[in-house]
Amino acid sequence: MKFKTPATSILVTGIISLFIISTLFACTPIESKKIDVNVDEGEVQELEESEEEIVTVDYENAQFGAEINGYIPFFLCTDNDNHIKIEITNTSDFTWQSDGKNPVRVSYHYYGQDVDYSEYDNNARTILPNDVEPGESVTVKVLINDITNKGIYVVQIDLVLEGYFWFSGKEIPVLQSNVYFSSCDEGSES
């Protein structure tokens, strides 16, 4: 190639040189360092086992069911924690979670018969001992400790899916009895 001016010749030669240099850099592999990580097979298995499957339940369309069996005594204390042993069977079509975002808990409602005290929602909750699969039964000691006024009450043991609704709201039968509440301290009047 012949150029009319030496400046054009220098310019073209410079451009070609830049092109060759940039092509060489673009085609040269980048040096990288390999880092060895030692992972014990036991740790890998432990990590795999710890990954829990997240199960999403459509509670609005799920089938709810429960069988509650047990006995509520006719006398309970106003000044002590009362524990009532019951057996609950999951007849729902989903697993009851004992913890997490929307666990199933055991609680109760009470309605005064000869006194003007009632409570539906804000009573003590009892945690299930473990997740309960459909068809599985568990024994639970239900805590009743919110009734502090002497009198006769209707007590209903019920299950609640926290964040959604009470099982009785889905027409699941509760365990119910009339109970007389009074002080259990020695020397107190009954």
C-alpha cells in the first residue's frame, strides 16, 4: 500500500498495530486460580438431610377434620394450671404442623353459665408434640389456666389453625363439658 502522505501511512500502521495487539489480548486466556475445597461426605449428607421440603397447603380448599377424645373433669381450679389429657386424630387431608408460620394448636373456649365471663379467641394455646400426618393420633395435655372467676362454665376444647380459623368454624365437633371452677388453695372457701 502506498499512501500520499507520511502521516496517513503512520496512522494506518498505528491502527493496524492496535488491532493486532487487542486481538492478541482478547484471545489470550485469563489466568484463574483453582481453589480446592475439602467437603466431608458426612457434611454433604447432613446438608441434604437438613433441606426441608416446603409444603404449601391451600387451606381455603383443604379438607379439615379432627376427632377429639377425652374427658373434661367437672371441677377445675381458678388459681392453678389445669392439664386435661386428650387424644386427637388428624382426619384432615394435610399434615398438621406443630411449628412454623401456620401451626395447628389446641385451645379452648369458655362461656359462663352462672357468671358473666366468656372468652372465645384469646386463651392459652397448647403446642402439638410433633407434626401430625393424616390418620395419625397424638396425646396432648391441654393447658386451661385463663378462667380466674369462680362459677360454672361450658368449656369447649377446640383446634385452631393459627392465622386462619378454628376447626369448630369448619363444623368440626369440639370436646365439651360443664365445669365448676373454684380455688384449689387449702383453706379457701369453695
